[in-house]
Amino acid sequence: MRAAFIALLLYILGAGLAQAQRLPDFLATTPIGEIFPGADRVDAPAGKPLAAKAYAGSRPLGVVYLTSDVVNTRGYSSKPIDVLVGLANDGRIVGAKLVEHHEPIVLIGIPQAKVDHFISGYVGLNFVDSPPRHGAPPPVDIISGATVTLMVIGDSITRSAIAVARAHGIDKTAAPAQQAAPAAARAVDESRDTPQSWQALLDAGAVRNLRLTPEDVNQAFRASGRDDAAAVADGSGNADTFIDLYAALVSVPAIGRSLLGDTEWQRLKERLKPGQQAMLVAGNGAYSFKGSGYVRGGIFDRIEVIQDESSFRFRDRNHQRLADVAAEGAPAFREVALFIVPDDAALDPVAPWRLQLMVQRVLSVKDKAFVTFDLPYELPQAYTRPVAGAQPAAAAPTATAPAPAAQAAEEEPAPALWKQIWRGKSGQVAVLTVALVVLVGIFFFQDQLTSRPLLHDRLRLAFLAFALFWIGWYGQAQLSIVNVLTFFSALRTDFRWEYFLMDPLVFILWCATAISMVFWNRGAFCGWLCPFGALQELANRAAKRLGVRQLKISHGVNQRLSTLKYVIFLLLFGFSLYDLALAEQLSEIEPFKTAIILRFVRYWPFVLFAVAVLAAGLFVERFFCRYLCPLGAALAIPARLRIFNWLRRYRDCGNPCQRCNLECPVQAIDPTGEINPNECIQCLHCQMLYHHDQKCPHLIQKKAKRERRRPQAEPAEQPIVIHRLPSQKPEAEA
């Protein structure tokens, strides 16, 4: 037991040390020129926050730091998003690079180049000379499908640059502020818990209010340069109140007991850990501060708490829905929520903080705009007490609440973002749905189709072209092993359907693939819907037309090579349990991103690998599918669980007939005649042979037997011979 405890302690200390040494590690693996152009060396990281001074020879240029060392900003994964930033001595950002993240949305479908382009938009900005205005949108356009993630990245770059400039003497305006006499320390007065009325809390500043009209929001969009967003209807209609938002720190006894009531206040006290805070947020109006896209396991992405350089968002585990506010005279609210500050975040109850509200409008699937509004909060001095031994403090300033406005009738909140994306892609969803219905029809009526070889061949050719050009290159809906690894990672952490609903085509294909495995194993996707599989098969068809000789691989060698993809999948899955980011990098063994998502516009090593795989497929049909594809292996593992077997066989298939075995394009048929469901792609070629009376030896023999029996069954008709030559005798006479 003692040894185990020591091992655990060493592990924790080692993990903490590794965390503290992350900046040196990233600097060691990243060329300094990528972060700080013109610099040729950096000093060892030092100071608080940790930063490394950059030099050109002996001339100091600025500092390099890691955003996660400065600000506590996290995305959907609840893990830090690490960006290396170069900050010049004049306060200008000269370089920024994303070095590590664990964001599922970005892992699923946002190309890395787009994320890098977003981050590079901050290069050249100077937040020391031109501090950002609270509520203003970021200076760089957000990528569709990753709003929260990129908001976190942009916000972390902005606030960390200001904090590092202040701490390392770059911010020239920081000196007077630092020379000012510090305020005396105060703490929450735990002895004061007398309940107060709603109006008394408002008058004292214990409850703060933000009230916005639709015109206020439209004006904010216009001020940000988005007149198009100001003209978009967002569900507020003719309401006078867009949102009437209230916030209060209910971990303070007098405030909490007043707003929650005695019973709920006692429950909250039992839940709170020492030093942990809680707040109540309530709202009326057309706009919901929760958002209609909120689901269990999700994140409240419309509100964020910001205090100094730290910020955090609430997740479902931090939330409790309340029916109403218990304070005497409190109005009825459409939404009341109790939020507990997450364990990995901190909130100083006596220091100022702000609740930031995001208002977003979707203009199209690829274009959206948003603005933010701040509800400032500072605990009134009446609810605090001086810390023993501290000097008396001046009265804390009280924030002025916005002017009141008329209350509006309740309306439904705007649809969730993923719902708006689905609505914007309704045409694509309809096309894919029709294609899936056609594919189901192909499988259900495969006997009628495969009995007409030419129709089967032309229909399959057309469907493969649709999979490549429309699903792949147009719809960007190539499934990947990354999707599988991310799904299992989400199950182990914070699963949220909204992660996967952000891309309708990918979500529909995953659902269709999962359902089809019950009926047709992995063949429905691998053989018909996979864009890269279609690219391989179409390229191989062209090669055969040009006379490229196909390599024949023996059954034994083929079996051994086909196990490689299972080994690759298990290795990737194991790495994902250790480090999802590493597994995502190793999954580049799939050329899907290069060939389909990025259409070969990528660095030459990736393009060379993709071309090499396709070149091998010219000689061995579907070379990658058969031997290397980890996604195919992941889908093949549950293949034995299918409950239907649609592929028909004769008793003499495999004994002695070997035609299907020899002609199967992926060698999924054993010499014994059995079809291996783990390798079958449901191309239906064997079913075409099954019905072909000129190719299937079994049918040829049956036809020959019928022909031999026919003269005995119909003797009267056989002697009739038309245009018989004189030298010939009728068959009956012969």
C-alpha cells in the first residue's frame, strides 16, 4: 500500500512538473522564427506569467509565451488550448501558433489550415496601444462550425497579450496603476444572512441587471461593421425587450438566502466546497441566455464569466434549474439557473467580475456574426468585512445598471446553431437521403438488379461517381477513423450530441453506416458510400481499360496482409486512450484528408503518400481498403454481429467451383466458397455471377442437363429442320 501511495505521489508530482515545463518543451520543438520572426534565440523561460525573452543577437525583441500559462480559457474539451505567441517590445503580436489542443469539433472536420489562418489574423495587432472594447467581436472572422473553440483561442490571445505586456513591462500604462496603493483586503461577511426583498437587493447592487432591446443588439452589429447581421431576423420580432438578464453571487449568505429561500440555500451550502462560489442567473425576453442548443453533457456557450485574465464557462454538471426566485417582490422569470463555479476554475467573490453574453446570428451556413455584451458585477461592500490586520478600504464602486425598458411578451428563443446549420443544408440533406434510399433499394432488390449485369454495372459506376464527386469532393463528408476515436473519447469524458450534429452529412452517414452493419456489415459504406474507396475503384477501372496488368495475390498472403489494418486500428485506439492529439496525428495513415477533404492541396509528403496508395490500387484493386484502412477494420470488427445474410450461394460454390473466389475484386471469398463478412464490400459481383447462366458453372451445368433432356420430352418437334441441305439428314433419322 505504501509503495502504491509513493508511486501515485511521484506520478502526481511528475505530472505537475510536466505541466510547469510545457513552455520549454514547446519552445524546444518549435523553430523560434515561426513564432518571432527575426529572432535567433530565446532565454530560459522566467517570470510570472512564464515567458521567454527573444533576441536578435544581443538586441532584445520581446517575449514568447504560452497562452494557457497566462489565462484560464478552455473549450468544449475542458482542456487547455495551447497557443505560442510572440509579443514584441512595442506590444505588437508578431507571431502565433497553435501547438496543442483537444477540441473534438476541430478534430472532426475543420481543416488545420483554416484554424492556422484564423490565428494568423491576430499577427500584427497591438492590444497595448489599442485595447479591445468589451463586447466588440474578435478582429478575425470565426470559422463556421467551431464558434466556441475559436472564440476561446481568440480571447486567450487577446487577454494574454495584455496580461504579459503588463507583467513584463511592455505596457507603459501599467506603471502608474502598479504604483497606486493597493486596496485593503476584504472577505465575504459570513455572519450577515438576513433575507432581503428583491428591490432591496437591486438597490444595494447585490443583484445586477443587463437589459437590451432589439435595436440595442442591431446597433451593436452595425458598430462592428456587420450591417447584414443587423438586418437578419433572430426571433425577437416586435418585442421591446431582447433580453432582461439578472445575475447575483448567491454563495454570499445574505444574497443566497434571499434569492434561493432557506431550504435551497441549505442545500447549496452543503454542495459548495471551501472557497467555491455560486451565482444565480435569471432572464426574460426573446433571447435565452442558456440557448436552445443546450443538451445534457453540454456547455452553456452563450454566457462566460470573466475576472481579470481568467474566464470559464459552465457545463451541465455545474447547473441546476430553478423554478423561480424566492426573494419577496421578485418578478416571474422564464429562465432561472443556479450555477456553481467549476472545480478547475476560481472566482474571487470580492473582486469585480463580469458575465459576458454572446448574441449570434447565422447569415448562412458558412457565414455568421456575433457580438457580446457585459453585465459587470462587484459585490457591494456592505456584504463584506475587512480582513483582520488590514487597513480600511475605500468604498467599492458600484456599477451602474443599464436604464430600464418595457418588458416584452415571452417568445421562443432562437434555434440552436446546429439546427440552423441543418436548415441551411436542407438541400444537401435531401440529396443524401434520396441516395441512401436508392442504396437500400439496390440491396433489397439485388436479385432483380444483378440478374441484369449491364444495368448492375452502370448503376454501380454511377453511384461510385456520386460518392466521390458529391459526397466527397463537394459535401466533404468523408468518414474517418478520427471520428471513431473522438466518439469513444467523448464517451469517456463529456459526451455531447451537438459535437456531431454540426456536420449534417457526416452525422447522417454515420447513422446510416451503423444501421447498415446490422444488415450488410461494413459493405454498405466501404463498398458504396466511401469517397476514397470510390476513387480507388474508379481509378482501377480506368487502369484495366488501359491494359494495366493486375497482380494476383494468393489466398494465404492476402489473409495475412489483411490483418495489417486491424493492427493499425488497435494501435490508433490505444494511442487515443493515452493522447487523442497524438492518435489524430498518427491517423494520417488514412489519405482521406489529403485526397478528399483537401483535394490534394497539401504539403508534398502527404500528397506523395496518397498518390502512392492510389498507384498501388491500379495493380491491386482497393489496395488501401484491403490492407491498411483502420476505419474499415473498426467497421469490420462488429461484422459478425449482423443478423441477416443477403448473399446467396450454391452448394457447389467452392467445391468444386472457384469462379466467384477468383473474380471477387477484394478476395473476400474463401476457396471453400464461404464469404468473409469482415472483408466483403457488398459490391454484388458474386450475385451477378450467381444469376448469370453463361458464367456460373452451376447454371451452365443445369442448362446443359435441360438441353440433354429436351429431345426426349419433345420428340415430335425435333425432326423439323428448315433449309436442310441434301447431304444432311434430319436429326431424327440420324
